[in-house]
Amino acid sequence: MALKLKQFPFLALFLIGFSAGYAQLGFSHEIGVIAGPVAFQSDFGQRYNFETNSGNTGIGIGLIHYINFSYRADCSCYTTDTYFNDHFKVRSEISWNQTKLEHFGKWVEPIRTSVWADKLRAHSGEATNFDIGSQLEYFPLSIRAFSVRVGALAPFVSLGVHLTKYYPKVATSYGDKDPTNLTNYYDPWFYPDGVRDDKFINVDPGTTLSVVGSLGMRYKLSILSDLMLDLRWQYYFRDTIDGLDHKLPSNKANDYLVWLNFGYIYYLD
């Protein structure tokens, strides 16, 4: 499925229009911004290695919109008191994240002086992703009670699906430094199980779906504004987000990220 970067503004307008449809039903709205560090987990580095997890980190930013079912904008009154209205919100989002990638772990330690180790140390990359999608957020405590108490806390969990447009980059300082020359990379990727693989490096932009889950907390800063802390896990349904898709047995999962974001949310109605 092809999706060009210039199409994202149109998707954003569609998202706004979709939300506006809910406004006709009287639901109120919230808008906000989020930003924070991203830990990108990919084929770079060593699995379950602290240096890999802490070294391959980047940044993410986003715009978010909420449909608040507990309050009616058309009459400035509460909606019907149902469990769903008082414990769920729909969150829509447009976001961007970028992470520079290197190899960490025992295979690139200074004591390793083989050609293979040199090739791994010379290999770097960059993962750049644009996201648009929605999540359903569940608040175990009453949304109504939270909305009228400055200083209150409201924990939440969420689950949703995003459409991701990814733009991987790959570089190497080994040999002739040509990133398209596959002999400049780690040899076992080229011949996994003795069979030549010419596709383990892939820098073609692409589009994929991703599942997003998060655990977070809101703090009531004022009647019309909240602060938010949100820890997100996002799993992509492809393994080429980082530009590397080797076929060794150690490649057990598609790319994913963990994003700790901080947000500010303002109530429109």
C-alpha cells in the first residue's frame, strides 16, 4: 500500500472531519501536544542488551485530539450517566518519531577485531516514521469526578491501530562506503543458512499498520487543562522500518518502539 508524505495533511483533515461528525452528536473535545524520548527496538544491536536499548533512542512529537463522551458541548451539560461515557475516551493522533541506529553489545566490543565486528561497527541507520491513527482509552476512575477536581489524578490504559509511513536510511563506513554494496555489511546476513539473501538491506519507504498500547496518567492542572504522562508500546507489522531485515534465527520479531511522552491537553468545550 503506497502512501506519499504529501497525503498526510489530507489524512489529518479527514481525521478532523471524522471528529467533527461526533461534535454534531454533542460530544465535547480536547486537543493537545505530546513529546518525549523513543527507544527503538530493531535488528540493530543485541537483543535484551542495555546498551542497545539505551543507545538506540530518539525523539517523538505529536498532536492529539480526544472525544469526551461525558460532557455535551451543545448544552454545556453532562451526558447520560452510563459506564462507557464516564470511563472511555477516543484519542486520535498525528505524530512523528526519529531514531538514529547503531550496533551495540558483545559483537562490537573493542576486544573483537574481526572483519565481521568491523562491519557491524561501521553500519548505522535511521528510522523516521509518520503516524496517524486512533486509540480507545479506558479510565478506571470516573472521568466526571476528575474533570471538576484541580490536582486530581486519572490513570488510563489504551489500545488502538495506527497507519505508519516509514522512511529508513542506511549508511556504512566500511570498504568503499557504498550503502548499496551488500559486501560492506555483516557477512552472516548475506548468506544466512548458506543461501544468498540480497534483500536484507531495504531502504525503500513503505506503509504499514501498527498496534499501539499505552499506560498513562493525567493530572488536572486546571478545569480546562491537564498534564499527561504516557508510556507507549508500538508494534509494526513489518520488519523493514529500520532498513534492515536479516534472516538469522535471532530475528524473532518485527520492529517496535517504546515511547515515553509528556503531554499538555486543553478542553475546547
